[in-house]
Amino acid sequence: MKSAKGTLAAGDLEAGQVFAYRGARPGAGQILGFEDGREIVHVRLFGRIGAELRVFVGHVPIAFGALRRSGIRLLTTAEAPDDWEESRRTWSQRRAQGEVAAFDVTLANVERKTLEAVTDSVDAVDPASVTLRWAFP
């Protein structure tokens, strides 16, 4: 539920919800699932080509607080992709081994860090032109 100030609470989120988020480029994403009592939210991110959304990163684990700081605005609900659970299992196994975690930065920063990892010129790359299976910190 939302607080009196309209702050997003973890209980407001459901798998399948599509949202917009703040950033240098307006972004969009979708809630895929939850971990650790909703402290970690699994999302996928989209790039925009006009009004069309195209998958940019298929799976991003992010701390709920960082997601809230991203200024998300819930838009609609859609079916989550069938194959995302495979990526979740990979993340869970690697997390148990201490190899990966969840992002604790805003989605705009996740986008930037992900692009920095795959290109020399972040500003020259449109997320809609890149498709990554996952991004794990």
C-alpha cells in the first residue's frame, strides 16, 4: 500500500506490471518476480523505438529501495516471458556462491553501467538497439 505521501511500497508491486522510470532517456521496464520477501525485485528493461518497447536487458535483479528511488510509475500489466525463470535460477546459484548480488542503484544508473560494460561510447548507443540476456552486479 502507498503511504500518505504516495510513496511506493513493496506491496504495491505485482509480477507482470509494466512501468516507466526516470532517467536521461525515459525508460520502461516490467516486474518479473521477487526475492527475499520483496527486498529484491527482478525486472526486465526496455528501450523505446517511438511508441514501441523492445527488450534491452532481459533480467535485472534490483533492491526494492533502488527501484523506488528510480521514480517508477506503474502503467499496465502484461504477461512476463516464460524463459525468465532460467535466468533467475542462474542468478540465484551465482548469488549463493557470492559471485553476484542485486543492483542498489537507480534503473537509470543500471542502464548506464550496463551500456558501459558493452560499449566504449555510452551516449552513442540507444538501449533499443542492444539486447542483453541479463545484467548482474
